[in-house]
Amino acid sequence: MDVQKILSAVAIIFALSACSYKKSAESVFPGKSGADAAACLGQAIQTRFIVEWEDGKFTVEKSSSADKFEKEFIVPKLNEIRFVQYDRTFQVETAKEVRASGYSDSWGQQMIKADTLWAQGIYGQNIKVGVVDSYVDTSHPQIRPRIAVNAAEIPGNGIDDDGNGVVDDYYGARFVSTPGTNPTTSSHGTHVTGIIAADPNYGDIQGVAPQSQIIPAQFISDDGRGTLGDAILAMQYAVSRGARIINASWGGSPCDTSLKNAFVSLQDRGILVVVAAGNEGTDIDVSPTFPAAFNVGTQITVAASSRMDFMTYWSNSGFNLVHVAAPGEDILSTVPNNGTAYMDGTSMAAPMVSGAAALLMSARPTATAVQVKQAILQSVDVTSGHQFKVNTRGRINVQKALEVLTRLVP
């Protein structure tokens, strides 16, 4: 057989292989039968669908039924769609407010050595962090100067001035399809934001990266409920606004396919995602919770350390899936209505790491998310008798992390 015949035979084989798989509505929406919904504790929203497109974007679509959605939406756009899943509600695990005394109010920032970078003029300048969480009080005097305003939007006019699909997102955006009934505004998102970026020129709190910029993207209602689709839209929005870091101080999702795909998409775009390990006191290597257990390449999952530099008894752990510890006990930060409060939780530990990452990116703007993660994980403090049940066995030290990052990115 001559060369031309061989090449023709090979071409036929490849053509047959390419035709052996034909995309179908069932292949992109495998959970339509309801089996997937049953496995997810029956929390599927039967009229809302998370659509992952072939170009990497996500949308949340509505229809009166799955059959109608398949016929009228999926089939006509089949070649453009990668995956479809029912949207789902879940109760978001959050932190608890506590009363503390007897220690410095900035003990966490001091323990991770953030002040050593401040002394070098490194404050997180020019780094945007997406706080994908509950309500953030952008009117708080220590928060307002740190909000990355969307100058292309005119606030309060009810118009999507910049054409990004979000109306009036001057101070951030809200993706809450399950508003809830709690009359009390959640303090969680504002507290997380203050840990990262509170401006000390206007109050008592100094965030870890007090000149970084925050992009609020709310998906958690005041009663602590959220949906997978809203979380994905919120993360996608923050990245579209220039966030290099996403802080995800939440967990509790029993269904993970679309959410993990979204995390992988963030990885592909070079975004660092910092996730709270959770507060059940369990080993997530054995009993995984999401998104903490995804272990995506640009993800850092964070356990909580105490004032005495031990693992808190309530923090989730895992030698494989939890990467580092950070201060998460008795953390003073901002809350709505110009206030401050102490809170406990891995929700407080995660923004310590997000703030540290913002400092590192500010010091080395060309560093990638992978390099920043590497620097943080390779520089933890491991004290005899205080080892943590995390992959690195230690608690973050941003001073040492900068030394590592300087070697990685001279």
C-alpha cells in the first residue's frame, strides 16, 4: 500500500471516530430523569437550569418544565451547550458572632505577619478581590473607600448602562433568587470584606490588604440560603470586573458538577479561589463538603487556627483536601450600620488568606495564581506540638510567602 492510500485510510478512521459520538440532549442534560435530583436531597429547582456553554460561560435559564426546556432551548442550541444541570438551593454554612476580650483586636493580621509587608509599602494596591457572599454594606466608612466602583454604570437609574447584563452594578451586583424572610441583614459578607480590605483611615479595623479593591457579588440571602446557579453567576461577574481572587467563605452544597465546572473555568482563567473548609469539625477527606473538597489547581481551602495557634475544635480538616490554616477565632471586623463585631469561623480564616494573596500579587503583579498558591503553601509556620491537620501541617505566614514568591518571580 502506498503512502497516499495509508493516509486516506487513516483519515477514514479518524472520520469514523469523530462520528462515533453524537451530542444529544440527554448527554448534555444527564440529570433530567430526576435520579440526579434524588441524589442531591431533592433540592432541585424544577424550573431553573444551569447552562454551561462551550465557550466557558455559564447562564441560568428558566422554563416551566424540563421537557419544555429540552425541546425549546437545549435542542436548538445543542452544539453550543456543554452541560446542563438543575439549579439547586442549599443552606449556606456561615460564621457565628462571639464576644472576645484580652487580646489584640488585630491578632490575626499580626500572627500572619501582614504588618511586615505593610512596612514595605505593600498594601494590596491594584488587586481586585471578589467577595462572593452575602450582603456587603458598601456604605460602611471602612468599606466604601475600598469598593471597586463600576464607573461605566450610573448608579440608581435602573438601566444597564455598560451592557454587561447587570443593572445598577455601580458598587457590585446582587444574584439572589431566593430572598428569604429573615428581617435582619446578614453581617457575614461585610465582616469577610473588612478582614480583607478594611481601610484603617476611617475606623479601628485594618484589613490584611487595606488598599486592595473589593467587588461585592451577593448570592446568599439574609437567611443564609443560596443556589448553585446564583453562586456561579456571582463568581463569573466578579471575574468579568477584573477580580484576580475570589473569596468563597461558604459551603454546604450537596451537588457539585456545575459548581466544580465553574471552579475549573476559574482555574483556566488564572483566578485564585480561596475557600472556607467548613465548621462541622469533620475530616473532609472522609466526608467531603463542597466547594471545599474540589481541590482545583488554583484553589486554596482554609482551616481555622486559634489565638494560641492551634486548630480550633470546630474547624473542618483533611491532610489531602485542606491546604493551610489561618486565624479564624475571635476575629474583629466590620459589620453593617458602621459597626464592628467578633466572629468565629473558617469564613473568617479564608479572607485572611485572600488578603495575604492580594498582598503577594501587589508585590509581584506578574505572579500567576499557581505561583501565589505555591508561595503560600510552601511558607507556612509549622510549630512543634501545634501541627495542623491540613496538607501543609501549618498556618500561613505572608512574610515568608513573599520570600518564596520573590524567588519564583524575581
